[in-house]
Amino acid sequence: QFRNFKIIYRRYAGLYFCICVDVNDNNLAYLEAIHNFVEVLNEYFHNVCELDLVFNFYKVYTVVDEMFLAGEIRETSQTKVLKQLLMLQSLE
Amino acid sequence: MPAVSKGDGMRGLAVFISDIRNCKSKEAEIKRINKELANIRSKFKGRDKALDGYSKKKYVCKLLFIFLLGHDIDFGHMEAVNLLSSNKYTEKQIGYLFISVLVNSNSELIRLINNAIKNDLASRNPTFMCLALHCIANVGSREMGEAFAADIPRILVAGDSMDSVKQSAALCLLRLYKASPDLVPMGEWTARVVHLLNDQHMGVVTAAVSLITCLCKKNPDDFKTCISLAVSRLSRIVSSASTDLQDYTYYFVPAPWLSVKLLRLLQCYPPPEDAAVKGRLVECLETVLNKAQEPPKSKKVQHSNAKNAILFETISLIIHYDRCPPGGGGGGGGPGSFLQHRETNLRYLALESMCTLASSEFSHEAVKTHIDTVINALKTRLPKDPSCQLKCTGLSRALSRSPVAQPFRVVRNLLTFGRTPEGRYSDPDVLKVAILAEKYAVDYSWYVDTILNLIRIAGDYVSEEVWYRVLQIVTNRDDVQGYAAKTVFEALQAPACHENMVKVGGYILGEFGNLIAGDPRSSPPVQFSLLHSKFHLCSVATRALLLSTYIKFINLFPETKATIQGVLRAGSQLRNADVELQQRAVEYLTLSSVASTDVLATVLEEMPPFPERESSILAKLKRKKGPGAASALDDGRRDASSNDINGGVEPTPSTVSTPSPSADLLGLRAAPPPAAPQAPAGAGNLLVDVSSDGPVAQPGLGPTPEEAFLSELEPPAPESPMALLADPAPAADPGPEDFGSPIPEADELLNKFVCKNNGVLFENQLLQIGVKSEFRQNLGRMYLFYGNKTSVQFQSFTPTVVHPGDLQTAQLAVQTKRVAAQVDGGAQVQQVLNIECLRDFLAPPLLSVRFRYGGAPQSLTLKLPVTINKFFQPTEMAAQDFFQRWKQLSLPQQEAQKIFKATHPMDAEVTKAKLLGFGSALLDNVDPNPENFVGAGIIQTKALQVGCLLRLEPNAQAQMYRLTLRTSKEPVSRHLCELLAQQF
């Protein structure tokens, strides 16, 4: 878990989600932030799997941007994020 | 095909991605990608029909995917920028994505991008504004900062901005502020940012807290008002029921991330002064602590994680306030109970917060009550996770620093701790344990025990300083000497013991072996054979130390003299390939047979106590903590050597003092039997020499006694090998007076070798001489191959190395092995030269080859291709450092410059190779003119180091070069300049 920063990761099936944070950041909070993110992905893609992420990599970026920005947590409410994402999707 | 069924996908992209996924090999994948790249290129170039937005989006997206697979993309930026101005969200999004991921510093593009962003920011369409803000936040470049730093605060506090835009704007501003703080103007918006903490929308609050936390670190006073707002926000969250905050409740925990962030924000400030605020905060903290005791509302790990995240942050806030509020004890209790938890992550965190807790002064009492829990936890469930272990050690360290804990127990614990999972100790840990042991040692025998244990357990990580220190302490305390001797003796009896143990053992027994000699179980012969049984397993340095021990044994126990002399006399010592060992063996043997008992006793007297001074390990620790050398010891060393580049280092005392003794030695050795009658004088000299081993010259000498100590253990002998080797058959050496001067071509031949180490040095009809050499620091080894090109045997073949003029042994030591006197026709003989550079020198040594060919004497003198630059060590440095050093060497005599015509074609690659061959490091991006070459290096000699900086400016039109060298020594500058100038 260490380097100049620390890496917090969580494994979901074959996928690792990693966040790199400052050494004195709150570990558990970011660990749960990963989970929060994954739950949003799951909701958004309806039972997300690796292929969804590969084929829709550009959408994943959008999700990331909604939830994390400039290295900070932007939005933590799952419902709010999903509402925004669906709105964006309907835009085309 | 999953997921694409959502209708808005791009079919071409999906097909491409699945194609790539189906590729069986890397080659097939690359082929497919190249095909696609060609396709996209032609599509983008196609002038006949303009691409519609959809295809542009599709192709840009494909490029992005290819980039993410790890291939370089060097086109498509323009198309992406075009997408930015589209009115369709998806096209705009892909455009921004491409720009964010593949930032290009092309200024024209940046201008276009910034323009598009500006338009979007002004568009009042919240979605587009967010996209633009995300792009700025993701790129965060200085150009963007310059363009938008003024706009974003306005958007952030504008009354009509949507919540999502505010969120993005806050974080975007944060990013710009982090990247270039100078660009973000402070203004009246700062006050309004603080009020965002009151915003209805929790997402806005979350983003704003992050921003404020960062801002207030720089300007605490401007943001003071945030304290009360943060506290009230926090208390609203903490006291809310788990259902109140709906969207923001995560597994029954209300807004965990926001709470954590608020707590962190509060850690930027001292405790609030306003009593009401303070009361409210304390209430909050207590609520959190109490909630931690409540039974969990959910069995899910997410619930407890979120809860504990808040708990730990609360604890660190309490620690930050550094006082014991009513809940302080509970704060200790929380982590205390977690120590027994089976979840590794939790245990790790608990240890961490215990660490901080223990190091804060006020919570000692709280920690004290838990110390038994801690020690038990450490003892009983030795965590298997290495990072956990590290923390344990850290914790124990923190504990032992506190006066309440019993360092004894802790250190013992640490030792048990390291024993089981072997080799888990790291270097700094060992160091710290050693320091702890020393600091809290009540009784020196305990200290000796501890350190010896440490060596046993973690020998690999015990650095020299640690065991030097033990030796110092043992030497200085006569009360532990006997005990130490006994202990090491026992430790050495283990079938396998660490080399460091052998070193300590060798030293201690050599000094104080007599103290335990009374016991028949450790009688002198037993001691000796025990040590000698380890001898063959050890490295050269240890063997050398053991040899010193042996000679000391001869003094301590005359009865072992015969055995030891036998050992010394054995061929494996006297003809040892290692100069150091060989020399010791020879010297000690002579010493033991020549000198009288009295002399022996004086020479080999017990070491005097070391002057009391700072512990070398503490010094090491300090060095580690020194500025700039934050973590690694290496850094410290590097620092030292980079300082050296500025000028010759003063030679260390040991090197200064040796030339004369070694000269004496030479005299003594050249006529061994006659020397005996002159015993007093000879012994006097010997004394000085062996004082590498004895105390006479050492105490108080030199700036750091540590060095003296070091040299005590490793006599600086290598100067004299030349003498030694000349010695076995002095008669065979022809007098040095009749060497011819070098052949006329010698200079030219030499020049060929300035930049290379291997090749043919000389060739005529009879003889070919090939050279292979390697140099490291101030040492070199050269293989000379003499090939007889005729079919007739050469007789009395004697190659000799001589030093012309002032190139004395003081500058360069060359040690040669003799070769067979006959070289058969067509045969080749090899001669090995060991070279040590003692000081800077100018003229190379000469190689004189003499032999008889068909009865006619032949003689040939060449210059040996050893030039000062061979001892160059390349030094890498940044441009800034380079110029700084360059300026420091600005005295006119330090610089040598030469302008000369190119004699070879001016090829940059060849020049580079030559400069590298010359030995300097090539520094790119230092000189503003890319044509120029800049190099740096240090010439390593035994006595001093000379830092060299060089700069070569080719002028292709004039076919000229200008070469400038700056070194800390004038002759070196000139000499190097001349050498190098002949190469181009």
C-alpha cells in the first residue's frame, strides 16, 4: 500500500480499482469511495462487467468526472450522480 | 455483443474494439491497429468530402482507445478541437475527453482549445459548462490557469450558477490553485466561498470543503470564519438520523465523506476559541465516539468502514488538539480494541492512530492503560502482514519514547518480533532498535546482549555503524569486556552465524579474548579454531579483520603462535589474490617472527578507549534526517560526493599518513634479514605502519573519529603492493636507469586510447601488444596481451612498467605480474596490471618491453594507455546544478579552453560516443544550444577527487570546436583539455 503516496485498492472479481492518495489521507474513506464508485457503475450499466467498461470507456470517464474531480471527491450521492448521468445520456 | 445495445453506441468503434479483443497475438493486434490508424489518417486527410460530426467523433474515439492501449497517437488533435465546437453533447464530450487525455502543448491548438472552453463557459448551458470545467480540472496546465483563473471564481460564487456547475467550479479552482497558486487571485470571492459551507446542496459543500481546506493552509486568516460554519455543518450531520440525509446516507452512515472532510478542515486550525462553537464541537466528537460503541446498524463491511473512517478522523482531530477532552480515554480505547480485531486493514489503522496517539504528550495516560493490550497484541498475534509489522515496530518505538512505558520490554518485544518472520527488518528499523537499546540501556551487558541478538536476527540489515558502536562501547567499558567476550564466544558457536557477528566476534576476542581464556571451554586454541572455522566463509574485509585478530592472539596467547604462524604462512594467505589479505599475512608473519615480545606487546596493545562522543549511529540517523537527504542514507552519500565536485576533498588523515610508512616498509622488506639487527628503528617504523592496526597514531586524529576507527579496522595498505611485488626477486629487476625513451609513435598510440579501453596498442613485424582494461573509481585493471608474430621463441621476455620523471608511486601505483621469460613463436602471453590512482597525474607510465629475438636484443618503450581521464566517474546533474557548479569554478586558472580545427568528420553521435568513452557523463538539456555537448564527472584518486565540467561547442561551418574545461585543479584542467582536444 505504499510509495511516495499510498495506493488504496479494492478488487472486484478480476478488476482492481486503485486510488492514489496522500500518505496522511483517510484510508477508509477512500476505500469506501471506491465502493461508492463501483456501485454507481453497477447501477449505470446494469450489472456492470469488465466488457461494459472496455466498450464504453468514454462513458466511464464521464462517471469518473462526475464523482471525482481534480483529485477530490466531487459528489457522493449515488442518486444525484445517476440522475445526472441519465440526463447526459438522453442528450445525444 | 454486450452493452452496445444501448442505442447510442458507435458501431464502428464497437466493431474495432471487439476486433482487437479477438486478436490472438500481440502482432495481430498491432497489425489491426496500424490498419485502423492508416484508415483514420486517410479519412482525416480526405479533402473531397468533409466528415460529419458523427464520424469525426467515432474516429477520435478510436484514436483514444488506441492510445489507451499504449500506442502513441500523433494526430487527430485538430479534429478533436473541431468536435469541441459542436452543439451535440456526445461529440463535445468525446472532444473534451480526447483533449484531457492527450494533452498537446502545441500553442496554436491551446489557443483554439481555450477559445472553445471560453465559449462553453459563457454558454449558460450547465452541461457544457461542466464539461469545460472538467477539462480544465483534468488538464490543469499553466496556460489554462492563465486564461481562466479569473473567470472560475466568478462562476463559483455567481448566484445563478447551477449546483453541479458550482461543484465543478470549486474543484476546478482547487486544481488550478494547486498547480499554480500565483495565478489564482484572492478577492472578495473568498468570503463567499466560505458560505458555500452553508449550501443546501451537500455535493456543493463537499466540493467546497476540499477547496477551502487547501486554501486555508496558505491563508489561514482569510478563512477563519469557516470554523464555526464547519462545526455547525458537522454537528447537523452527526446528529442527524440515518434517514435524514437520504441521498447522502451511505450504508446507514450519514455523509461519511463530507464528515471526514470537515474533520480534516478543522485540523487546519487550533481549537475554536468561541465557547459556544467549542462546546458544539466537543459534543460532536463525543457523539462520534459514542456511536462507535453502539452496535452496528448493518453487518456490511461498508457500514463499519464508513463509520470507522469518521472515527479515525475524529481521533486525529483530537490528537491534533492535543488535549484530553472527556472522550480522550475512549479515543485510546477504540483503537485499543481494534488491535484485537481480525480485519488486517483495521488493525493496521488502529496501530497507526495508536502511534500518533502515543507520540502526543497528553494522551500518554490514555495509552498507558492500553500498553498491556498493545504488547499482548504485538506478542500474541504477530501480524502476518509486513506493513502491519512495520507499524507495530513504529508503535513500539513511539511507546518506548514515552517515559511511562518500559523500554526494556518493548525492545525485547521487537526482538521476538523480528525473529519469527525472518528478515522483515529493514535497515532503518535496525538502526532505531539499536539506538533505543543504547539510549535506554541501564546496564551494558543488557545492551551487548540486545545488539548481538539483533545481529543474529537481522544481520543483513545491521550496518557498519551499529556494530562499530558496540565495539566502541565494549572497548570503553572494562566492566563488560569479559561478559562481551563470553557472549560472542557463545554466539559464534552457533553453526551458522552472520558475518557481522564474526566481525564483532573477531574484534572482541582479539582484544579481550584473554579475559575468558581461563575457562578450559574457551581456551585460546579453542577460540582460535572457532574463529578460523568461520574464516573461509567470510568476505575479504572480514578475513582481513580476522587476520588482525590472529596477530593479536599471538600477543595475547604466546602458545598459539606456532599455529597462527602456520596459518599465516599457508600459501592461501601469502599468495592470496587479494592484495590486502596478502599484505596483512606477510606483514603479520614478519612481525611475529622478527619482533621481540616487548615490541609485539607494544604494537598489539589493547585498543585505548575511544574518545567519548556522539554515537555513530545517532550521527547516521542525523545524517538521514539532514536537509535534502530526507530518507535514504544513499542520499547523504550522494550529497557528499556532489559536494566534492566543487573542489578536491581534503585527503583523509589515513591516506596522508601512509605514504611514508609504506616507504619505510619497503626499506624494511627489501632487506629482510639485515633489518633484524636494526630492530629498534625498524620496529619504530613498523609501529607506525601497523598503527593502521594499533592505537599509536589514532586517537584524536582526524575530524571524525569514526574514520579513524574505520581505518583502524581496514589498514590503508594498498599503496605498497608495487613494492611488495618487486620484492620477491629484486635481482630480476633491471636497473631503471637504462630504459630508452618512448618510441616516437608512442604519443599517437596513446591518443587512440584516451576514449577507449580496449584495442591494439602496438604492432610491428615481431610483436603485437593488445590492451584490455577496465576502470572503476580510482582503481583499474589492465590486461596486456603480448603476441609473438614470428615463428621463433622470444627469450628473456621482460615487460616492465616504469614511471617517468615525477610520476612517482605517490601519484599512480601500478602493480604488475611477471610473465614467463619465453614466448613461443605464434603464442600470446597475458600480463595483468593492477592500477591505483593516488593523486592526479599528467604523464602516463611507460611500458618497456625487452626480449631477445634470435639472439638479438630488442627493446621497445611505449606509453601505457593510462591517462587521468580513465579515473573519471560520470556524474549526472540537472542544468541548474551544472551552472551553479560551473560558476563556482570561475577562477581563471581553473578553466582551460582550446579552439581547434576538427580533424575528423563532425558527427554528433561519434562525438557523443567519444565523450562518453572519455568518461564524463553527457548532460542533455543543459546547454541552451542543442548542438553543444556538456559533460560532468569526478576524477577519483585515492587522495582527492577532482570535479570536472566540460563543454564542447562544435561549429559545423568553420569545422572548428571550442572546448572548455573547468576543474578544481589547474593542471588537471589543462591536461584534460589537451587530451580531449586531440580526439576530434
